[in-house]
Amino acid sequence: MSNATLKELSAQLAAGTCSSVELTQEFLNKINRLNKDLGCFVTLDAARSLAQAQAADAQRAAGRAGPLTGIPLAHKDIFCARDWLTTCGSRMLENFVAPYDAHVVEQCNRAGMVTLGKTNMDEFAMGSSNETSYFGPVRNPWQRETVPGGSSGGSAVAVAARLAPAATGTDTGGSIRQPAALTGICGLKPTYGLVSRYGMIAFASSLDQAGPMARTAEDLALLLNVMAGHDARDSTSLEHPAEDYLRDLARPLAGLRIGLPREFFASGLAPDVQRAVESAIDEYRKLGATVVDISLPNMGLSVPVYYVLAPAEASSNLSRFDGVRYGHRAAGYSDLSDMYKRTRAEGFGAEVKRRILIGTYVLSHGYYDAYYIRAQKLRRLIAADFAAAFRQCDIIMGPTSPTTAFKLGEKSADPVQMYLSDIYTIAVNLAGLPGMSIPCGFDTGGLPVGLQIIGNYFAEARMLNVAHQYQRVTDWHQRAPEGMA
Amino acid sequence: MALTLDDVRRVAHLARIAVDDAEAEATLAQLTRVFGLIEQMQAVDVAGIEPMAHAQDMVLRLRTDAVTESDQRELFQQIAPEVEAGLYLVPKVIE
């Protein structure tokens, strides 16, 4: 059962061939067996999960089941879940029990889904390898000495190793798409504002966006139907009419115009990744799509722009962690200022401190215009590049990540090398566009490659259609790491 | 522009993060690398471009002026490091 998709599990539960309690127990057993090795879950609470499963079975018995009622999923530990530890991968929140549910968690609960546990992540979602977590790294099930990507590395591995049929993630600069690519699963970052940020611990508020992670495009659509929706408690939540993201899955791709940005295929792209992505494009040609050469001339600026804007917003957001209202407080201090300084020095890890310092610097007196305002101006140029590109094509495709999974420790000493692993994903966040990653092959060492699909604003249904049609004629998404299926 | 150790100490103070001398040195080396990347921004002419704060250029909504929150002080203070009589305690600031 643990190898089944959400759609298959939904059918099994509806047919009564298994109960939510049985299903939940099976996943919990598998987690118990494999999590020690993989490190993808940081908090488990079997009694609470099983109680939720029991309630879901009762709901079904009463004839009130929806499509996902009784199906277990994992939540990234950035989402507040009432009475669950919510650590955000940080010592700062090591003992933080959330007093309320994030909107995303609320929506999943309302749909009758069962929380299997909270997944490991880079501290405060700042990282691309899951190595900045206070609770230790997550291992990639395809090769244990490689990273799973980040920051949603725990969620990606939970899905890839079949320890959960789906998971929630968040993506500020690639944190859903890059780990999805590196672990051979599917992940979607929706249009900025489509999913509420309420109760999602803030990193960079103008970029943060939650989305689904699963094994098929169809499952992403099922979960996005639950996660999306206007929420007045998030001031940036869009008042966009509810959509059924499954509605276009069957649409044929004849006439689809795929834009290939030449900047995505320039130097720095690993040959194996390029080969797999080009084969996927060939498959799309066979499905009736045409390919258009496009350019995103300012894309090279996206990494520097991001490393001004995201740390600036983070330095402001993370100022709330002061040791007064919740979270860690240093044991010894001389006065109030010393209490703040020691609390934050102890509570935050090296990468988080680094980004707070960058952000504080670029916002400080005399530097604001040269860095922050300039970055915001360049952000507009980057968004305008996409607007121009979408006049020539319906969908943009390219690699999700320049390489497949790299080795644990390989990039952790050099922040700039790590930052560059998000070179193809960051521009999408800056523009606020939807982007996704689906598996499209393997490198010669057997590590998965991700194909990135970028759509125009609110094109999620079309992107899912494009991904689903590919998955009807290929089986990359069905491959599982050895011993995991 | 070259960052100095004094910059690191000044910014760490503004951010209220304690750094010792060894950390300041290591931080300086890494921030210098990161700012090397960031400096690529200076090569582009940005005259006449409006800064973009948000992806959708949306305007903030106003909600009706009505009470939406209930009193949950006890619940929220359960997770505080130190409280007394409904108040958050901090080190003495007024002598």
C-alpha cells in the first residue's frame, strides 16, 4: 500500500479495501523502520495520528468522506500544527508547541487527512541541502551519502522513500522544486498568494509560498485542491476564485508552445542533466508540442537580487525571536540587551545568522538604496523578462537544478556555491510565478533529474496537465529507490 | 566596497546577535564572498525602473473594524520562557 498514489489510496478507502487506521499504521511502521537512517521526520506522534485516522474512518462510515479523507500526509516542520512541536529546524524553536494550526494544516485536517508527522528541513528554510537543520541532515534514499536538497528535504525524502504518499512544502527560492528534483518526486510552487501563509513560519514574506509534494502530477492536483484558497488572515492571500486543478489533466498537448530559455542551457549545467531534460523535450514534441527559443536576459541577476531581498526580509521577520514570548532563552545574561544577543547567538545556526547579518547590513543606513531598492528594481526587470517570454510561449521548461544530488558536506563550507544550486528556480519566486519539478530521468550514477515547468500566473491547471500527459507516456515518476517501493 | 571587522560587529549589534572575535573573523570572510556575488547587481543601469515589492502589485485590503480575536493569553503564555501574573518577564531595564 505504501507505494500507492493518493488517487489509488482514495479509491481503496472508498471501496473499503482498507481503513485509514490500517493505512496510517502501515506508514508509521515503515517510518519506524527507516527514519533512523534517513532522518526525514523530526517529530512523530503515533497516538495522535491514529486518533485522526479513527476520526476519518468514522467520518467515512457516516457518509461524509471527501476524496482525501483518511489519507495520511507529512507536514514540513515550518507549518504550525496545534499541539505538535513546530521547530522550523531550529534550536530556537526546539520546544515550541504551536498553539494554533496554519491555514494549510487546517485545510488538510478539514479534508480529513491524517498528519503522519513533521518533516526535517533547513533551519528556517534557509538552505539547499537540508544540512542547516539543528536536528541533523536528511539522507537521499537514492544514495545515502548525497543530500536530498532543501529546504523541504525531509518532505521530499518522506515521499521518495514511500514513508508518506504526499507532503507539504514551502518554496522561497526553490525549496519545493529543488529537493523534488534531487529525490525523484514531483513538487509544485503555486502562484504567489494562492496558498495562505498564515501559520507558516515566515522567512521572506514576499517570496514564501507553500505547495504540494507527491509522486504524480495528478496527486499534486488533488492536494493543491485542498491547500489553495483565500484566507483573510494572510494579507497577501489572493482573492482568486477556487479552481479544480484536476480539470485539465486529460487535455491533449497538440499546439502547446514550450519556451526554452537559452540561459537555462548555458555553462554550469551538468551534461547528464542536460541530456535528460532534452529527452523530455523530445517526448513533448512527440505529444504534439512545438518548441520556441526564448531568452530571459536578466536571469543571471536573480541569485544576487535574491540574496539581498530574502535576507532583508528574513532579518525583519526573525527579529521576533527575542527570548521573551516563546522559543529559546539563554540561561545566563547580564541585562536585556545581553539576553537578546545571547539568546539569538545560541538559538540560531550559522547560515541563519549569516542571512540575518546580510539583511541587516543591506537595510542599514546608507546602504538601503544601493542594495535593497536596487534589488527591487532588478526584480521588476526579471519579472518583465518572463512577461515578454509568455507572449511567445504557453509554458517554459528547463532543468530544475544544475546538477543531481551532491555529496553531504560538499557545498556546506562555501555559502556562494550552495546559493548557486538554486540558479534556475529563484527567478520564478522573484516574479511570483508558479513553477514545478517532475522526474525526467537519471544521471549515469543513478541519481534522479528534475524537469522544471514554469507557467504564467494562475496557470497551475495547465502545468499539471502538461506534467500529467508526460507521466502517461513515461515511467520516471514510478521509479523508487532500491528497497523502498 | 570592502567589508571590515567593524562592519560585522556593528551589524551583529544591530541584529542583536552576540559574536566573539573568532566568529567575527569567519563571518567577515563569508560575507565578503556573498557580497562579491551581490555586487554583480551594480553592473546594471536601473534608472527609471520602479522598485517591485510584490509579485502581483496588489493593494492591501482593509477589513471591517470588528473584533476577530478572542482572549487566549493563558494559552499563548504557556510557551513563554518566563511569565508572572499574566506578564512576560525580562531582565530589569530601569534602575
